[in-house]
Amino acid sequence: MLQLRGFAGTPDKVKLVEFHPVQPWIAFADKSDNVRVWDWTTQQILHDVQLGGADDEGSIEAAINQVSARDPAFIPNPSALSSALTRVASGKVRQVSFLDLEVAYWQTAIQHYMVNGSSINPPSAVKVHALDGTRLLVVVCENKVLLNDLNTRKSFEVQRAVLDNKSPTCVTFLFRGGHNAPGGQPDADNLMTSPVLAIGCSDGSVRLLHLATLRVIGKLVGSHKATITCLLTVPSKAAFKTQEQQQAAAGAQQKQPSSKQKQPKQQQQQDTLTAPAVAAAQPSPEIFIPSHDLVIGGDSAGGLYVWEPFRQILGSADREVGPALAFTGHAGEVWALCLTPGPEDPQLAAAKVFTAGADHRLVAWDASTFREAWRTKLDAKSPITSLAYSHRYFNLSGAHALLATVNGPGVVAAYTLADMPPERGLRACANLAGLVPPGSKKVPKAYCVAVSPVRPNLAAVGANTGMAFMTFDRMYPLPVAALPLHNLAEAHESPALRLPQDLTAVSYIAHMGDALWLVSCTALEKGVGGVQQLVPQVVSQQHIGAAPGKTGRAIMGVSGSGQYISCCWPASRSYVVYYKTLAGTWSQVDSGLGVDLVWHSQRDVFAVLEEPLPPAPSAKGKKKWGKEDPKVAAAEAAVIAATLAAATVVRIKALDGLGR
């Protein structure tokens, strides 16, 4: 599935890799703490800095900053002294991330679609003015956090003294606050003018750093003391609520325990994230409640924590916020966190948060209630070292979209929508053996993986000898097909002018999970943030039929009349055809062997391409030492190709509702 397109060699193994969402940049760091920014279009290094010790450039700038100590006539800017570079060694590099307006826009938009679906329009992060004109590369080191501006080559640092002399370990970015957000009231989408950096520390707390002032404005704490190893930003569920529901939610928040009190069980704490339904005789009009950012953290003892940072007013380093949820997720250190969407239907299961730990387990959690959905083991011998979500298949059929590395030569993909046995839930994406130099090992090893959030066909893999830039194979059509409109004039009719009793605007069939569904959608006018907007909404969904045991991508089709639908699985070499009866139900009328299926544009006639399974290769032509004779192998491949071509046929079938 993954093809090698470029390689940037390093003297040591690459342990961190990160994509910029818009620019053709990949940031990566190796075990020697050499941080680079690589342009995948020109395959050139744009930024290269050696950390770990006190680098020469930082030492020179630190010396310039100390001029005031030797020259009394020189008056420095007091606000810049705390963030200026020092001679202190940076220590080990623990995370690299990009931060600019494009990162803010795409992080908020993608996470919004994952959690809220397409029923509510995403926010537009264009008012984060603190990022205007900057392209920051945030490098979390053992002794400080470096902010390198790739435009001006100017660097700032957050010293350990700012973090109460605690070592930083990881970072995540917060863009959506609430009424208690710093810097004044946020806009209608809860977007702040300056992002907040949530920096995990070695004492088990997460310090909130305001980027505009580089000051700590609060601290996320708990009863644990283990080191925070990874962080993830997840937006809360946006919704339309009445005044009574808002009051009930506010009352639930006031009952939350403080950080000094004993944390209750997970089941008792889940009510703090979702407001209970409040019945009223005459409910007030619904008001749009936008999302705000939550912080999910994992520590070195296997604990998982969910914080609501803007639940109370922040502003100073002594403001502490306790976790809304605290529970044990792994029997060992938590190594990776990843957010994935649920099925393409806001009425079904919510998004999921996947965690990987030192206990070799991959665990799926519901992103709304944080209840465990399932857990599995990818590799019995090696733990999962990194996770990345690839939305190239979106979240429909063939949604093996969670990429993972397990300290082996390859990258595997896991199914994200349901718990499946390993033979169906896992797929091999790439094997670096033979593609990149192995170095001192017999075969190369993959330690980390990242996927471009905007270009899902691009991936980067950190190996023991460098960073491999890879691309997925060609994009296949999504397993979706729209039903034809009964009146072509409906295609040019605005949803806002549609009659109230005629809500359905478009219907489509989709392969989701192990079933085929008919989904009807429309667009409703709602007030979002004081502005009337047309937002899509699912009107109804109908189960067509089950598809157990089918693997691989699905090809959906609809007849010209819309009375027949088909689904073909090339990997399984099978297809099925359904007919819509007069009662509105669906009945299977045909099935068989096939790798592709197309419909006539005006008649209920389809053509199916039947191709048998290739024969098993013979053992002839192999030497005793296991090497194969090239001439014999070529002759055998030609025979197999000729056999398949002779057995492949195209059958044309006409249907009348009874399978004939």
C-alpha cells in the first residue's frame, strides 16, 4: 500500500516525525537530537539544528542578551528577557511540532469533523492573531521548550524556571476556550486570539502557557505523580441546547470534585462531560453551544486523564484544575494517543480515542464518554511505538485507517470502527526491507509514523537509518453511491426553499462496517453563533443488508431507475444485488463471483467481471538452497496470466425484480 518516494538519511534512528498540514514540510528528530525540517517537493533540508547541548547559535545569542550586564548604558526590553535564549543545554528532544495559522485552522476543522460530524459547520481559525506572520517549530527538550520561527530564524525558549523547574515532556495546542478563556471573550466559535500551549511535565502535571505572553496561566493537576508522557487535544461535543439544559450542565460542573479531593470512580465522573436531559413543559429556544478544547493525557504508570482546562478562570501559575476523569488505561507507560472519527453518521457511534502502551495493548475509547470500546494486541513481542490516523478511506468500508509501528520492519494498519479478529482487523501497509538501507541491523526498523492531515496519501516513517517519505497507492472511489433524483429540478432547488414536510434532499447508499445502509440527508437552516447557516443533517437511515466476512474496499453501484443497488468486493471476488420492494424494504436478488460491476445508464441491466482466484505457485524450478530459477519463474507467471485471462469472463444480466 505504501510506496517509497524519498529518503533523508541520518546517522542515528529517527524517533520523532511530524507533517505540516499545508506546507510541503516534514519535521523529524533523531536519537542524536538533530532536528531537521525537510521539503518533500525538493527533497532538501530547510532547517537543521543540533540540540542536546548548548548549540553555537544559541550561545552567541545568549551572549548578546548579556550585554546589559557589562554595559550600564544598554537598556534591554524587560519583557523579552525571560524568553531569550540562554547557554543552558537543551537536553534530549522529546517532541517536535509545527504551530502557525494553518496548523490552527486545520487542527480545529479536522477535529471538529471527527467529533461533531458534518451536522455542524466547522469553525474558521482566522482570528488567532498571535500567530500572524509566524511559522513556529516547537521543540520540547529535556530542559526547555524552544520556539523557532522558520520565517525570521528567531528563537525563543521557555525555561524550566517558568515550569517550576520541572522537565517538559510533551505539548499539545489549545485554540478553543470558553467564557473563562484568557485574553478576553472568545468569538462565537470559542476561538481565542492566542493559542495556549499545554506542556506536560515530569511531576505529573500539565502547565498551560499563553503564547502571547509566554507566561503560565494555569496548571492541570491530579492525584498522580507519574510523568506525563503524551497529550492530545480533543474538542467537546457541540450542540444546540435550551436554557434549561445549560443550567443543568452548569450545575453538574459545580459538583465536580477538586484536585485535592479523592477522585470517584469513572462511571460516576462521566456525567461531568455530558449534560443530562432536562424535561420542561415549555422549553426555551435552542442556543448553539460551540465546542471547547479538552486535554487528554497519559502518564508513565498507565493512567489516563481528561481535563477541561477552561472550566474556571485562569490567569496565574497557582490556578489548578483537577481532572474530570481519571482511570487506568494500561499496565505500563502510555506511549501514544490518537483521535479517529466514528461512522459517517452523527446519529451513530461517536469518535474514538486510541491509546497504545508498554503492555503491547491497543485500546479504543469513546471520545464522548471515555468508556472502553475494546482492546487488542497488535504484536505479541513488541509494543506499539506510534499511532497516526489516515483518512484516505475516510471512515467507511476498508477503514483500516489507524497506522502503527511496532519496532519492526513494517507499518501496519488497524480497523477503527469495530473490534475485529487480527486476521481481519490488521493489514500490512509497508515493509521497509529492501527499500531503505538497514544500517547495522539485518533489516531496517520503523520507530514512528506520521500522516499528512490534509493530503492523506502522504506518510512519513522514521527508521533506524533515516526518514522515509512514502505515498499510498492510488485513491479508490469511496464506497458510496447516490440514488437518482425523481425530479431533476430538485438538483437546482435550494434547501432553504424546500417545503417543511419534504425534508429529504439526497439519498445515498454506503458500505459502513459490515453492513449496507441507505441514508437520507437534507440541509436545515440553523443559527450558529448568531449567523443563520445551512447545516447538513441525517433524516433517516435504513439497513439494507449485512456483509459479514467481506474484506477490502467495496464498489457501490445504483441502477438507472434507483430500484436496484449493488456492492462488489474485488478482494473477496464477490458481489451482491438488492432490490427495493413495494413495501420499502430491500431484498437480495442476485449474488455471485465478480471483481467489478457496472450498471446500464437507463435500463436495469448490469455487467459483472468474473475473475477466478490465481492458482497456487508450484515448487518446480527451485534449487535446494531455496533460490528460484528466473526463467522458470517467468514462464510460470506467464502461464498463470494466460490461465486467468482465459477464465475471466464478462457476464451481462437483466433483472426484473425477481432475480431474472
